[in-house]
Amino acid sequence: MNPIRLENVPHLPFRLPRIAFDGVWRFLTNIRRQIEFVYARQRQREALGRLDARLLRDVGLTIEQAKNEAAKLPWQD
């Protein structure tokens, strides 16, 4: 199989504006941040579900409230 070389790639008849690349980069960065946020939220909920009654009292939650929060799907508020 031949490697792809730049001289073999056809050139576009026009240049894409830099703003198009910036917009795509911003879009992908926002998606990554959202995924990181949802993942962090899920880790926190899992940790909350592992706390015992004494620690839950310290943070002002009941066992039922902690179970309800831990049972939520990662993308739910």
C-alpha cells in the first residue's frame, strides 16, 4: 500500500477561511468540556452513593436524598 503524500492529494480550488477552522475547533472543544463535566458529575454521584449515614448527616443530606441523587443518569440535573 502506498503512503499518502501531499503531492498526490488534489488541491481545493478555493481556500477555506480560517474562521471555519476556528469554529470547528471551538465546537469540538465545547463537546469535550461537556463530556468532562458529565463524567465528573457521575463520579461525584457515585461517591455520594458510597457515603455512610454519618457522613451524609455532615453534609446535610438524608440517605434517601443521596440514593435519589446517585440513581440519576449522568446527564440529568
